Amino acid sequence: MRGTVNRVLLGLIGLVLLALGGSVLAVGLGAPAPSWWIHDSRHDVLLDDSERTQWRDETWWWPVVLAVLTVLVVLALWWLTAVLRRHRLAEVLVDTGDGAGALLRGRALQSVLTAEAAALDGVARAHVRLTGGRTAPRTRIRLLLEPQVNPSAALDRLTAEALTHAKDSAALDGLPAEVRMKSVKHRAERVS
């Protein structure tokens, strides 16, 4: 969901900036100004003296301008860090017992956990994502269960088998998991 929102927002902002930048370039190169353009010719300045000094005597003007610009910068930085932040764990630090340690690829542990969870009885499909830090990973697991499966029993098997195997094989103290389960919905079929 967040990826879709990011793409839509980036697309809209890109289109607006492209339209404004393209029209500024076109008018600067001598093309006729669009009907919505705020100036008449290519020799007009963006803000003339009267527009620039119009609000100078108002005491509220500059604090409002600075507050709006500060909020825009903070929102842009927040959005940038949210987009650039890794949502998947790249590697897990495994304690080998000799004090050196080893690195286990996060995708390898993810794929093994996914395969083992999908192989459980009554699980139609499984999706696992590793999050957290390299020394304290966490898992987010989505299971698609067959209609006849008891969710409590499926969760017990997942905990006792797949999660315990992953925790033991990576020599982790714990492997917290957030598990979301959904049941498969089959369409009604006609029997003739």
C-alpha cells in the first residue's frame, strides 16, 4: 500500500514539476506563454518590486513563510528517509561460538522459513519477511490457510516447527514473529 502511495505521489509531483519547468523553458526560449501563465512575456521577472515588497510591513508574513517552508522541508526529509529505509533485513549475525560470528543472508533465511511454513499441513501459501536488526531479527509471516484448518493448530505447528528450526539454526536467542492468517475462499462449483 505504501509503495503505491509513494508511486502516485512521485508521479503527480513529477508531472507538476515537468509542466512548470517545461513551460518556464519554453517561454524563456521564446514560445508563446500558456493561458495559465502568470506573466506576459519572456522578459518579465518572477517577482517585481511591488510584488516582492507587498508584505514587508506585515509582522506575520515572514514567520508564516518560514514555518511553511520548514514544514515542507521536514515532510520531504521524512518521506525521503521512509522511501530509502530498508524494509527487509539484509543479513543476520550468527554466533558461531568462537567469538568471530558469521553472517547469514536475510533472503536465505526468509526463503527457508517461507518454504517450511508453506509445507505445513493446511497452509496453501506463506510469505515471510525479516525485519529488525542483524542481532535481533523479527519476522512478519502471512499464511493463507485452507478452509478446514484450525488457525490455532496452524499457529502452534508454525511456532513449534518452522520458527523453532530457524531460531535454532541461526543460533538466535529469540525470533519474535507477527503472524497474520487468512483463509482461502473457494468459489462454489456446480456439480452435474
